[in-house]
Amino acid sequence: MAQTENIELTVYGRPEAGKNASYRVRTKGLIPAVVYGPKMKAPTIVSLLPNDITASYQKAGHTGLITLKAADGAPAELNGTKILFKEIQTHAIKNKYVHVDMHQLDLNRSIRVTVPLNFVGKAKGTLEGGILSIVTRQIEIKCLPQDIPSEIDVDISDVGVTEALHISQFEKISKHDKFKVIWDTDRVLVTVVPPEDEKVAEVVVDPAAVAAAGAPGAPAAGAPAAAGAPAAAGAKAPAAGAKAPAAPKK
């Protein structure tokens, strides 16, 4: 599905580059950013409002076209420029924006972009007890910027048990003619695997092992008998009248 909404992002001026300058920008509540692309002689540094980044990214992601609006010292030539979010860096602990890279687009030149897949339909193999396994959730394509889809629908209805849907098969049944898939055509998108046989393991009882272990509640081998307990079979009782051993002399 191609993007239809016009998404705008306001960029503000940033006169200095460098780590210290970026720090000063953040202390003012702005996020340092850079715009670069095929029509620019050199990258252009700007700054953005955090809330604007969030709002634009929620709508556009990494595949939606964004129109820049220059304000407060931003270069006038950026006004109306079409860009894609290339990278949005966030702080690992504070979860705050750190830096944003934006790629300026030439609307007459095809670009490579990674687009998520949207699997539609119900694989016939799952109706036979098979389990659907999604192998690839996004693919790289090449197309004009204005033709970048927000996602690509993939019909999986005809995938049976032990079968797979490859990129080559998807290209044959796909109705999209405005982009070309870059990845290897042998790559698997989805597959349906047969259910695993659940076998209940049989417990084999060894009578000899049970006898050696003794009845439930019996003392473990080598453990002293409880006071008053009868002697084990075969043990000799002390002879009548036998004297107890003398205590050791101190």
C-alpha cells in the first residue's frame, strides 16, 4: 500500500556542528539532525523538536516520505524537500533522542529500501494441522520514492503442509509492478511444517531396582536404624550375659 498522507516535519537552524555544539542544542530542548542526499553538495545540519520526531515517525516509519518545512534559521532550500528517516539514535538508558539522520530523495531516481511484509489469508496447510512458520518478515526492494509501499501484502492461502512460499513465487502472483525485489529469489518467506508427534514416554519399572531401593519409608542403605527398631535379618543379637565393653581409662 503506497503512502497517500502528506507528512510534514519542521526543521530548525543549527549554526554549529560537533559534539559540544550538539550538546548545547540538546540543552535547549532540541535534537541535532543532519540532512544529506544526491542533490546536496554537503550534508546540512539542522535541529528538530522531540515531539515532532515522534509524531512523524509514528506516521512514516522508515518507508514513508516526509516533507521538510524550514523555520528559524534552517536553510531555505530545505523547504519542501522530501526525505526518509535513515537513522534515529536514542540514549540507551534515558530512552531519549540523541541524533537523527535524514536522507533527501531525488523523486526521479529509484532507491533501495526495506519494507515490512503483511501476510494475508490462511494457509491451507494449517487447516490440515500444519504449523505456519514465518521466515522473512521484510524484504528489500528498489523503486521510485513516491512508489514506496508502507507494507507489502503476501497471500499465503495456497501454502500446504511441507510447502514453502519463495520470493520467486511471490513475484509471479504479486500484483505490484512499481517495485523490484532485490533479494535472492530462492529466499523463503513462509513455510508450513507438519505438527510434531507427541509421544508419551513409557516408564519401565525394574523390580530389582525397586527391591534395592526398599519399600517407601524404609531407611536408605547404610543409614543407622532407629532406636528400638528390630535388627535386620541375619544380624546376631548379643549373647546373654555378655558384658558391655569397658569404658576407656582416662
